[in-house]
Amino acid sequence: MINTIRTGLDASNKEISTISHNLANGSTIGFKRSSAGFTDMYSEQVALRDNLDIGVGTRYVSAQRNHQQGSFIQTNGALDLAINGSGYFLAQAKDGTISFTRDGSLSMDSEGHIISSDGQFILSEAQTPLKIPFKVKNQDNQIESLAEVRINESGAVNSIYSNGSSAVVGIVGMAIFANETALKEIGMNQYSPTPMSGAAKIGRAGEASYGRIQSGALEASNTDATSEMAKMIKAQQAFSGSSRMLQAEADITKRLMG
């Protein structure tokens, strides 16, 4: 009996941990909430109890991520991008490793590369770093300075210069997966593919199953703080109840053993 009660304590603890993680990331751009998944455990049937399943507790399976679209936060920032629909931005670390993220709070480094919030290069549909020249020469051989950057819903990065000339420097790359719920969370709101998720299919926004890009906005976390707090109270009550049951069972066992 004690072992059965302990599984309830472990389950409640796992659920509290998952809910706490959701609440802690309630303001993280592009964050996707998770819920703890459990399965019932049963003992083997014995001859005298045919067709009767005897429960022996519960077992934690995994945290199941919910990829429902988050609401949009209007920022009007030229390099703030939100994905409306399916897809992930491609982010490349200094060592060449590529990860995938919904966090579109982008910026430019000192060399003109478009980078993620943690400094990784954002890749084009050709899987090369997107780079915007700060200065260019026009047809009259005059030097023009970068005045504005515009990114349309298809991900085309248009750089506009001081004398009015412009150029598309690349297309923001986007990745989709056969099973995005199976992506591995690697921290900093980034994911890597797994055999269950399938390999990344690279393309551009607006094509086939790819979502569209909304410039000047960011996707908020899909965590509902009110709902998570209600779940937290329920999980804490379950933990407290299991604790009292465990104490009572320990007291009974102690008395029986004299």
C-alpha cells in the first residue's frame, strides 16, 4: 500500500513541476506550455480474481507539449516577427548547429547578421545566415546608408537605403515537421528534431503548409496563468492528500508491528 501511495506523491510532484515551468515561462516569447502525462499501473491477475484489474498506482510518462498558437503582441519593431500558423525559424549557433524556434524577437549584430535573442544566426530558406549591408554603392557610385528594414508576410527581407534604393537580401527560412509535438526541447525556447518528429522540411512562409510571417509583432506564450493556477491548486491538494495517506499507513504499520 505504501508503494502505491508513493506513486501518487511522485505524480503530484511531477505535475507541480510541470505547471511551475509553464508559469515561469508565461512571459517568454513563443513558449509552448506542457502538461504532465500519466498512466495507470496494474498488478498481474491471479487465478482467484479473473477479469479484475488491481491498481497499484500511477506512473509518469512524459511532459506533453501543447503547440497551440499564442496570441500576438504588437511591437511595431521591424525585426520582430511572429509566425501565424505552422513553422519555426532556423537558428544557427557558432559551431554550426541548427535549432528551431518560434521566438521572433530578432536584431542585428555589428556585422549586419540577423540574430536571435540569444545571438544565433537566423538562416534563410537556403540555410545561409541572413545579412543586411549597412552601406551600399548606388548606380552613381554614391555610398548609401541603411535607413530601414522591412520583412513581408512571405519572409522577404527588404533593405532600404538613405537615397531610396532598396534590395531583397534574402528570404527568412522556415521549417515544419511531420510531428512537432515530438521535437526535443533543448533550452532557450529552442528545439531539435528527433526520429519521432521527422526531419525538418525547409521552405518559406506562405507556401503549402507553412504559416505566414507577421512583421512588427511577437507571439506570446500560450500559457493561461489562470488555468495553470487552478491546476496547481488541484495538484497541491492531491500531494497533500497523498502525504496524509502515507502518514496514516505508516502509523498503522507501526502499530501492527508493535
